[in-house]
Amino acid sequence: MSIFFRNVISVLYSLLRFSILKIIHGKRFYFDGIQRFSPQTQLLFINKGEINLGHKVRAHSLVKFRSINSAQLIVDDNVSFNYGCIVTARRLIHIHKGVEFGPNVLLYDHDHDFRVEGGLKANKYKDGEIIIGENSWIGAGTIILKNTYIGKNCVIGAGCVISGSYPDNSLIIQKRETTIKVI
């Protein structure tokens, strides 16, 4: 089957699927116009989470969007998610227009609070925010953690693990060293 027909099927499938999600979730789900989501993409609304999708958002297979406990997950116009990305919001993740994600990028606006009584089993979290500026490009395998603010027109190199603030027009890479020792 040609790429054109696969895209048409994905757009029609997305329209039908999102219309049903809108009926089920009401004000907690918004989408604007044409979307192209793989049938293998998940959108999960846990408790009162909200998901807001702009115009022409694209998501390949195995992408997962999760909005938990009144969180807002906002994706503006012309954003593209490659295969295997996971976006999980407990407070706020806002991805501005024109952002491109490589495969297997992970976004988590929270950490487990392992210091509480009961440790990890207590299921407590420390929430933050993730804001990604317009026209940024996030390389394959990048992990973006809570309280991260990426400016406009930034490039994040593949495999980075980032947290903190990055100004507009930045190139962010992390150098690695390979050490080999005979054992």
C-alpha cells in the first residue's frame, strides 16, 4: 500500500477515534482538525487528566500519551512524534508548535518520591513541568525530566538526559566516555 493511502487511512482513523474520545472525555480532550496518529498510539486519561492536541499533530506507532490526576498535556500545532515516544504528565507538559521528536524520546514531569514512608511502594511523586519551545528538535532516545524548560529553536542531541533551563537557539549534547578494562 502506498504511503499516501496509509496516511489517508491514519487521518480518517484518527478523526473517528478522536471523535469517540471527545464524547467519552468531554472537556478533558480537545483536538483541532487533522491529526495523523497510528492505530497503535495510546491516549490515556487517568483520573481527571487533560490532553489538548493542536492542528496537524503526528504520532507514529507505539507512542503513548498519559495525563494523570488533573494534569495538562498540551501539544501545539505541527508537532511530530516518532516511534516509541512516551509523554507522561502529572502536572504540566506543554510542547509548542513545530517540535520534532526522534524515536524513543521519554518525557516525565515527575519523579518518584522514594523518601516517603513506604518508599516506592507508597506511590508518591514530586511533580514539575516540562515546557518545550517552538521548532525545537529532540534527538532519538532523549529523556526529558521534570522542571525542564527548553527554549525556541533548540536541538537536543540523541541520548541526552536533561533537566533545567536551556535558552533559545541552543545545541545541547552530552559527551560520553567509553572505558574498557581487562578483567
